[in-house]
Amino acid sequence: RAAAAAPVAAPADTALPYRGRLVDLRNDATDWPADALDALLEAKEASWRSEDDAALSGWLALPARRAGLAEVAVARGYRLHHAEGHELVLYKWLSPELEDKVPPWGNTQVGCAGFVVNERGELLVVKEWRNAPSSRRRVPSEQWKLPGGMADPGESFFECAARETFEETGVACRPVSVLGLWHRHGLAPWGKSDVYCVVRLEPVDGGAGLEPRVDPDEISACRWYDVGAFQNDQDHPLIRKVLSEVYGVRPGDATPAVVAPRCEAPDLGVEWPGRDRYATYFPSAAPVALPARV
């Protein structure tokens, strides 16, 4: 039988919210043998359970290059919580008499679209590129759509919609309000959920006469489309629903002299004492004051 590995100095653990304790080896330079890690976790779990404010969950963070050590934790009852980039994190619920309340890792993607109407009652729309069937060539998509895309980490609905719109069309806008969103589930291939938010944006210069500048890598075409004509000529269900329900422009209607939403949800914010303000959206029928900056 091989000799036992030399003792390895135990790293300090970190307190997590909701009575969790973390052993973080992501930046630990120690070459952990499997038996040493097993002994470390055994000692840590005994310590966590004996504290006056006993831990409810124990956690282990590993760099991806040491993913093989996860087998040691799994054998001790740990389960994979998430793997992202160059790290993986496992946890063990330490209180079997209580329900496991650890929330799953993020399972919802967030996307935003910019709904931009200029002073002439025209809507900013784009066509993306798509792959032609049985070919490596790209061809323009058939349907006009709103500019938009996936939110970056830490990005708000407003920030995402304004950024994506500018990147795809070159039109700089101020975010004004949320016009609507969907929440759907079971997206292929991993079964994620999806929140997609339509944000009203207003061009900083009114938009009339402004020629869009497309991003050739993503966008095949871009134009201002009269909202009445769009409602009658096009079949994009989301855009037509927003025009009908929010703007009151229904199929067969001419473009009104003033194209404005009948209701919208601006960011009125919520803030607890001592905390940062949270972007929070409330429905309003009153005109929305524009922010001072883009």
C-alpha cells in the first residue's frame, strides 16, 4: 500500500450568505492529493456542524485543471452546483432535517430589443444574416425585426437595449421605458428559460433623416419603417403586438399624426436604506421624462 500523503496545510474557509461555508481552491497553489482533500473536507464538515451558528451548506470551488478532484467531493455527498469558464463549484447540504434551499445556478438568459420610433412615426428595424440551407453562404433573413440581443453580465434592460441598438444600427438612443416582455422555458439545447424585454428608446436627435449604419457582421439591412405600413405589410408577431396593444396602431389603421405609447413602464426605482437603487419598472399612462444622458 502506498504511503499516506504528507499533511497539507488547511486553507481558511469563507462564510457565504445563508449560513454557507466555502473552501476555495481556485487560486490555491497546493498540489492536493485525493486523500488529503477527503481529509480536509471531513474536518471542515465536522467544524461547520459544531459551530454555534451551524452551517447549512458546505461548498468547494475548484479550478477546471483540477476537475478530477470533484470525484472526491462527490463521494462525500457533494453535488455539482455550476461550472463556468475555468472553474467548477460543488456543494453539500449539511442539514438533512431541513429542506435544501440552495437555489440552482442561473437558468435564465436575458435579452432586450430596442423599440425606436422617430419623429416621422417610423420604426427602426433590421434584418440579420442567416445561413443558407445546404450552403456555407450567408443570406439576409426574410423578416424585419427589432435590433437587440443578449444582455452582458451586470447590464440592465435599458443598457442592453441601447447598446445593442447602437451596435447594430449606429443610432444612439436614450432609454425611456419597458413596453413588454416575454418569459418562456425549455429552450434547446439545454432547457434554459428566456426573458426578452422590449425597451422604448428615443433617438438623441429625434431620428428623422438619420441614416442607420449597419454592423455588417450581424446585420444585412436596416431601415426606418412607417408603423402603419409595417402593421399592414409585415408579419412579425411581437412587433405587431406592441403596435396594437401599446401604441393602438392596429392592422388597417393609418399611421397617426403622433406615434406614442398609451402606457409604458418607466424605471421609477426602489431603494432600501443603505442599499443601492434597484431598477424597477412601474406601468404609467403619463408621458415619461427622458434621462439626461444616454
